[in-house]
Amino acid sequence: MVIMRPTSAKSSAIRKIKMKDPSLSTRSDGLETRNRIIECAGELFARDGYEKTTSKSICKMARVNQAAVNYHFGSRDGLYVAVLEEIQDRFARLDTLTEIQTSSLTPLKKIESFFDFYITSTFKKDNWPVQVWSRELLDPSPYLQTIITKKSLPKFFVISKIFSEYLGFPTDDTRLYAAMLTVMSPFAIACLGQNHPLTEQSPVKIPKKELLHQLRTNAMLTLQALRHTAE
């Protein structure tokens, strides 16, 4: 005869803890390592550029070996592509832009929300993504076109719909893209130059927050004037 002993709640809980999927911890550690490698690689690419940044320096800074880089990214070049993709996500995520574009907000509120989101996500202190992207635009790697096609263009089409709805210009109207270029260029210049050494030599010192506020005001006034031309 087998005597079945009652199982206490405490012992049952202990068994449940022991039976937890160990892969959950492994996945969490793996994601943390992957993010750390990207962050360290991004800082080094920003400082030294794509050509001069070595796998050895990345591994040293991230406290990992080459096998970890290969496991998560396949190679140093695969890591660089992942860094560029991360930059695009930090600048503006497609899902957030789509949420703004498809929301029930008025066309005016959508434009304002776009500018607020863009300014908040792009203009940050010690922003290595801006430095890496600046280098990439001035001295393109073989992967720039891939990133633009995969990450930038889908966001561009969503943003163009936001502008189209407010301005009243069709998405195939030259005036729409001229308007976007007119109001977004000052932000792009300010973004690419925010961490440039020459900014320290500028004869006029304008606080970043004040400059961005004025650029936003100018952009809205320009769009308001252009909107009347479509009516």
C-alpha cells in the first residue's frame, strides 16, 4: 500500500518556483547583453567612425567576447546595421507616428503632436545616435541605402500623410514635399549640429530649448500660411 501524504501549500509553491522555465532568465540576460553591446558600439561609432571602430574595442567596452557579438549580430557589420536601426527607432518609431496619423485628433493637433514627438525624441543631451547618423550621412557606409529603405521611407510616407491632411495638398503634389522640406530643414540642421564642436565657437549662444521653441513656432506659422494657398 502506498501512503499519499498531503502536500502543503508551502511545498507546492516551492515546487512551482523550481519548475519555472529557466529560459526566461536566459532570454532576459541575452536581451540585456544585446542592448549593452548596441549602446557601447553606438558610443564608439559616434566617437571614432565606422571604419576605425574595431570589434576588439566594442567587446572591451561592453565586457563581452567576440562570440557574443557574433551570436547576437552575426558580425561587426551586422552590429553596425543594428546600431543604425536602433538610431532610426530612437529618432521616431513608426508605430508612434502611425498612431498620431490614424488618431481622431484634428489635422492641426496631429501636426503639433508630430513636432512635439519629433523634438522630444531627437534632441537629447549627449545623443550618440545623432553623431553616428551625422557621420553616416556625410560619409555613407554600404548599409545606408538599406536602412533608408527599411526604416526611413515607411516613416516618411506616414509623416507625409500628416502634413497632407493639414495642408490640404494631395500626396502626389510637389507643394506638399516642398512644404515639408521648408519646415523640417531647420530642425535637421539643428539636430545634426547640436553636438558639433563648432557650436562652441558660435558668437551667439542660444539655449537649445529656446531655439527649438522658436523653430516650432516658425514651422507652424509657415504651414498655416501655406495651408491657405490650398483653400
